[in-house]
Amino acid sequence: MTNLICGICQEDIYIYYYKSKQCDCNVRYHLDCIIEWHKINKTCIYCKKKMNIDLNKIKNRYIENIIVLIIIIIIILYYYYIIK
């Protein structure tokens, strides 16, 4: 399995990431990194193509992912402590 590396911070990406549909360079970003990057620069870090990103959509996706993760943790804890 290939590790995904954030195009901005160069750290490993483990679960959730953003990939622009407007770029063909196939670079991926942490959600936090692309939000901060887009505030200062509206181009792809690799191919320099202009990216029109809806930051609210990314933030909402990030929040949805956190909610899903919390629900999974609750289900695991429920199973472990109640059912077992």
C-alpha cells in the first residue's frame, strides 16, 4: 500500500483527505492544510492551476467525518461495555 503524503505539510495522510477535481496532478491534502492554504493562495501547490474551492463544503465534510468517527467510537464502547 502506498502512503499518501499531504502536498502542503508533507506529512502522511491516514484517513480523510482532499483532492481537487480541477487538477490532474493527483495531489492530496489534509483537510486542515487545504483550508489554510486556500486562504492565502488559490492555486494548486504542484501544477499551479487555479482551484475554486468551497471552503464551507470542506469544513462541513470535516465535521461530518468527525461525527461519524464519534459515532463509531460510541458503538464500539457500547458493544464492549454493555453487550459483552
